[in-house]
Amino acid sequence: MVFLMVPESPFGAGTIMALNHIQITNAKPRDKAYKLADADGLYLAVQTNGTKLWRMNYRYLGRQKTLYFGAWPEVGIAMARQQRAAAKEQIAAGLDPAAEKRSDTLARKVAADNTFKTIAEEWVVKNEREGRAPITLDKIRWLLGMAYPMIGSFPVSKISPQEVLAVLRKVEATGRYESARRMRSVLSRVFRYAIATARADRDVAADLRGALITPKVRHLAAITTPREAGALLRAIDGYTGHEITAIALRLSPHLFVRPGELRKAEWEEIDMQAAIWSLPAEKMKMRRPHRVSLSQQALALLEELRPLTGDGRYLFPSFRSPRLCMSENTINAALRRLGYSQEEMTAHGFRAMAATLLNEMGIWNPDAIEKQLAHLDSSMVRRAYTRGEYWDERVRMMQHWSDYLDQLRDGARILRPNFGKGRGTPG
């Protein structure tokens, strides 16, 4: 490469004059690349294709090295000189400007790869591999999707509490206070994952616990008195809709599982001879396998259902396709058809009805009731001391519960039975 000096300066022979805009603009490509010198090692390399590149020669630890500043006109004269000055300061401080530049470039690349969205999606994949329920993952993705437009492209370590609060306030402004609360929790878990993977130092969402509007507690509608339960059971017996829906409606109070667990029940999970329905962990909210003892009444309803759906996968298939399970709205729609509003009774309300009335009987161990409801005790200490499944008691309880439902339905006067002194020792 030919090195050219601009015309001699009036300040003395051989003095290199600083480049100016006209000189750079007029510099034309030649058969060979050449240089236009500025000062203090800075020069413009004019390539054969016309590209003009800012470079700087310097020595570091006795070696001749070259630093690249970018192309003209994207990098103007003033900017190139600023970079030269910064490089000279680094050399004076004993640093290698080229090495420092590579380090800065790498840091920016790492920061770009460590955006909140990148890490959040990585965390979601981790949850998916750990077997979280698809419906839970969908909710998480939905919440994160509302956050991405505002903070998704930000480096996770640079996000401030105020920026997260702005995201949450935007959701609150729509009146979705519970969604905002859940979003804060999800964002917090993403930040904690970033900390665990050495890409953040702080969970800024944790600082916002008291900043959000606390939503009013809304209990799912349920019937929890014997008199009202009896009326409901009689109404269910009089249901005149689709036969499969009618059986699902009649089974709901006997089994009191979560509505989604009933809808997705499969015939291969049912052992009619042992009178047990075994639910795999992936279908359960708490991701633990669960068993339901089938009372004589529940078995009779399943025998009634078998000729209708027993050749397929699901006990309650979709009316559109046998490959799908019943819609999540079917049971609630049936209750509405019976005249029960969503403020009076829901498909989930059968669980509250069973929990309330079974506890009021005073004859069953509360832990056995909780186990049958597939609840996970929030206290780690209590959970450690209640590892038993109470299976024998649950078998007795489920049959007693079905008998009790029959009494309520038939309008009999319900008296508290005398089962002896101990809990869970009926008959």
C-alpha cells in the first residue's frame, strides 16, 4: 500500500497536515490501495473499490499494530480523531487499544444476547422440559408477551425497577389487577433465573411487591350447604341435555376433581375392578400422580358411560372430534341451562362443596380430605410430617360421600352419623 503525505505544511518541512473534508471527498480509488495520513498515526486507507477506512498504527509491547475505527463517511473526521485520542490514552495507561476494543465488542454482543426476551424464552423452555402443564406455560407466555414490547429488547442486567413498574402499570390501567400481580411474579422468576445463570445481579421485580393494586379476592361460586346441595343434585338428575354431558354432570359431585382433570379423563386410567382412577402427574396441577377411589355410585355411572364412549380414548370426548376431550365450558354451560348463574355455581364449585361438607362432618382427618382434593400443603414443615396418603380412609370417605349425596338428593333429613370415637373409622 502506497503511503501519501499531503502537501508540506508551512510549519516546517515534512510536517503532516491534518486531513480535511475536501481532500477526503476528492480521494479517488487507484490500481493499488493507498493511505492519506492525518496525524499521530491516524490515516485513511483508500481501497481499490473506493471504500475509505480509518485506521491507526501504534506500537504495543514492542510490536507494530493497527487499530480499525470504521469507514468514512459513517465515521467522520472528528469521530475518528476522538477514537485516536482515546486509543492514545489507553496506550499511555499500558493497555492495548485493539484488545480493549475486542473486549468491548464482545461485551456488547453478550449484552445483546442477554436481552430480557432471550432469557425469558430460555426460562420458559426450561420449565417446559421440567414438565410444567401446557396450560401453565401458555399463561406464562401470554404474560411475558405483554412485557416484551416494553422491555424485551433491554439487557436484563440493565432493566430498572421503574421500567418494570411501567410494564405492570400498563396492565393495571386496563383493570386487570390480578394479571398485573401474576405478571410481576413471572417477571421476578425470570430475573431470578438470570441471576442463577450469572447474567444479572438483582431481581428488580421483587422491589415492586407493594407497588401494585391488590385485587379483591374472588371466590369461585359454589354451593356449600346441605339443603342447596340437595336441590342442585335433584336439578342435575333432571338434566335433559346430551347424555354424555349428563353423566359428566352427575359424576362431578361424586369425584370432585378439578374440571380439567375430569374432562381429560381417559379410559386407560380407569381400573373398574380395583375401583380406582389413576391420574398421571402431567395431568395434575401440582405435577404429582393422584388416585381417586371410585364409589359404587361412580362405578355405576361409568358403566352407563362405557357403551357411549368406551371405544375411544376419552371418557368425555369433544362433540366435534373424538380425538379431543370435552370443552372446558360444557359443564358450566349445563349448570347455566339448569338455571344456576356463574355467581351461584361453577364446575369448580363441586370441589368447594365437597371440601366444606366433608370437613363439617367432623369424622374425617382434614389431611385425608386435602389429599383427596390433591392439594399440596404450602408449609414445607407440615408437608414433611404428612407424607402419608391416607388411602384406606379416603376409600371409606369417598363411598360415604356418595351415600351422603344420595341422601341429599333424595331429600332425607341429614343427621351427623355416629361412627365411634376415632376419625376416619366409619362402619
